[in-house]
Amino acid sequence: MAAVSEYARSTLAAHYQLSEEAIAVIRPAVANIFRPVPWEGKEGIKEQYADSKAYFLCPGDSRQINLINLLKAFTLFKKRQKSNMLLLITGMVDDVFKKELSSYTFRNEVVLLENLSRSELASVIAAAYALVYPVLYTDLAIPVLQAVQSGIPAIVSNNGSLRSICGNAALYVDFQNIANIAENMMLVFKDESLAKSLTDEGKLLIKEHQGEKSAELLMQCIQKAVDS
């Protein structure tokens, strides 16, 4: 048996009454298209998608993330920081959110990008100031790993397997706590040394999420199942 994180392994072990040692942790790898881009490249991406402004990026759709809470957190950030920072949201959003957005105070500083190609998504991630991912629940962290591999700081929910996967490479928030989300957005915005430490930790983290290593562990797991 295999799991994608220590958290998932513990959950499986408890559910099936197994020893954790019987479950291999095979960490998901991220495609090489998600990678850092030089300063000049970031400026071009921001010009294309964000009117040449810096931006926070939220991946996913409204079934996974309470985007209304994210807008409220962004409001607190904008009122306190007085910056021209934008919020870009990728993925599909529902009509309820679009209706809320139409009357939102900072609606002109929120950009929806619903139909990006994979290469466009990789570019938008790489040029972001930071990822904000207050997901309701997940046992996977692919959007976060994409951001980490692209060299940007990440702010993520403190639930599911995210802490066990991301370790010191992310800041953690309560997705239900609007002030907590805003505070961490302000923290990564104001503290450049913190942002750098997150990206440095991310470089170490991503070494554990390499395709070759994962494939080798998977083959070992399959062989062990065959031999048993």
C-alpha cells in the first residue's frame, strides 16, 4: 500500500488497522514546466495578466476554496497596506461568486483567469508574489508544489495533509479565519527575509518530489506486493 504523504499514511494505517511501516510514502512529482522565471520574464507576465502590477495568486475553484472569505481577507490587506497589489484567481468559479465579485469594493483589482492552458498557468504561477491557497480540505498539494517549484512563497490552509507535505516551505492559516488569512498575506508582503526563507525551504522540499525517486519507490512497492 502507498500514500502521498505522512498524514495520508497515518490516516490509512488507522482506518485499516495497519502498521505505518507497511505503507510506503510516494510523494507526487510536479512537471518541469513549473519552474522559476527570471525578473525580465516575470515583468512580461505581469504586463500580460496583471497590468504590470504585483499579485497574489489563488489556484483552484469555488468548490474547493471559500473565495468569499478570500475576498474579505484581500479587503483587509488592501485597506491596511494601501498597495496596488492584485488578486488573480485561476480555475473555475461559480455564478454565486461572480455575482458577489460584481459588487465587491476592490473588484477592479481581482482578475479571473478561468481557461488557462497548462503553459499559461505555469507562467502566471511563476510571476506571482505569493500563492494563497485557503483550501477547504485536501490530501494532495499539487497547486502548492507547483508554486514551490516555481520559486514563490505559499500561504496554505492548516488542514488535511498540507502541513505534513509542505513543512517549513509555507505559512499556515485557518481557512475560516478571515483576519488570519489577511495577516499572513501582509506578513509575506512586508517581510522579504521571510519570503526568501520560504522559497529556500521550498527548494529543499521539492527535492523530495522528483519523478525518478517516486517511480523507483512505486516499483519497490509493486514488487513487494507481488512477493507477498
